[in-house]
Amino acid sequence: MSTSVVNTPLAKSRWFAHIKPNPQASVRLFCFPYAGGSALIFRKWVDALPSFVEVCPVQLPGRGNRLDEEPISSPDALVQAVADALAPYLDKPFALFGHSMGATISFELARLLRREGAVMPQHLFISGRRAPQVPDREPPLYNLPEKELMEELHKLGGTPVEVLEHPELMEVMLPLLRADLTVAETYVCKEEPPLECPISVFGGLQDKDVTREDLLPWAEHTTGRFTLRMLAGDHFFLNTAQPLLLRTLSQELYQLLRNTE
């Protein structure tokens, strides 16, 4: 994995969307969405975070400007594809942020970079994802028949009702949702030494599926600083508590900047 030459500008790579190029930035923040989500989730972050940060919303295959591509349903294959795509852009200090499925991608990306002897993230931001050693209390959804899966998606609340009730849209969305749920629900964490970078974890106070107790064991995955912050909201506090989340991220990124100067 080489990081010496950038062949494609960030803004022209299919792997990024809603990006505002910031060549003067000192730090890059790569952001990964939850299952069924896209880079669109992070569109407001570009202007809300400090100017020394280049916000890089990652567009995974099968959504947004990549609707013509097949989504990847294997956790290992997806993380490897992400690592290969991001390799040319790790020429500046960087951090990783991921929510739910995106948190799994971020964590495993950091571990893959370490195994490959590549440059490592300066900080890992985990959001709305139980620690990988904590077993899932709910049965998997990815292999449910369509009708049952639709019922479960209604209950989860992450997919807009107008999308769920639009047959043509769901025809497009269901393969993507199944692929993402397969990534999230078939992922198995292999035993490896803890990372050295700090890990900051965020959870929703009203999230019944990912509780504070589910998040605390993330501390075992770093030898560096560990913080856990609970914000108002359910599993999608990422959207509803966004101003506070972004203020907290800004503070952490200022600390990162000081540490890299």
C-alpha cells in the first residue's frame, strides 16, 4: 500500500462525495455512514468543523453517485476496498469517524493499516456501535424475507417512511440494505493487540440497542486515551444531536492538531 502519490484529487474520486477541497488543511477526517446511509449524512460537517480539517465523507459502493455499482456484503472485502481507495490520501495526519456499521469499518480499517505497516490514524471516533466483543442481543435481519425485513426497518426508524412506502425506491434500496446489514451482522472481531491511537466513543442516551454498558468495553481496544460521551437521542443521535457532536469533535481535533505540530 503506497501513499506517496495522489493520482486522483479527492473531489474527483468516486469514493468521496459532498467534499469541499481544502488543500491548506492540516488534518483529514474520513467519515463512514451507518447501514443504508451515504456520504450525504456528513454534508453539513464540511462547514461546521474547524478550517484546519478537511472533511472527507466516504461514499461506499451502491449508493449516491455509485448507484451503478454493486454494494459489498463481505466485511473483510469492504474494509480492504476502503483501504485501497484511501491509501493515496493518507499523506496528511488523519482521523476516522464511523457511525454504527461505519464504526466497524473505521475500527477494522485502522487494524488493517497496522497489519500492512501503513501510516496509522491519529484518532478513532466510534459512534453508535457496541464494542466488537459484546455479542448482539437481537437476531440478524439481513437474511429475513422481504416483508419481514420491511417491518423491521419500519421499527428501526433509520430509513425515512417516504422511502419505505415507495416501492420503486425500495426496489433500489433493499439490495443495499441487505448488503450493509450483512456487513454489520456477520462481522466477527478477531483477536489483535489494542490500537495505540486514542478512541473517542459516542452513544445515544435513548438508544435501546446500544447502551452505555455496550460501549464501555471499547476501552480495551486502545492503549491510548479513551473517552465515552452519551448524547441525547436514540440510535440516530448522529443526526438529532449533531451540533453538540460536532462541537465535541472540534475539541478533539484541536487536540489532535496540537499533538501533530
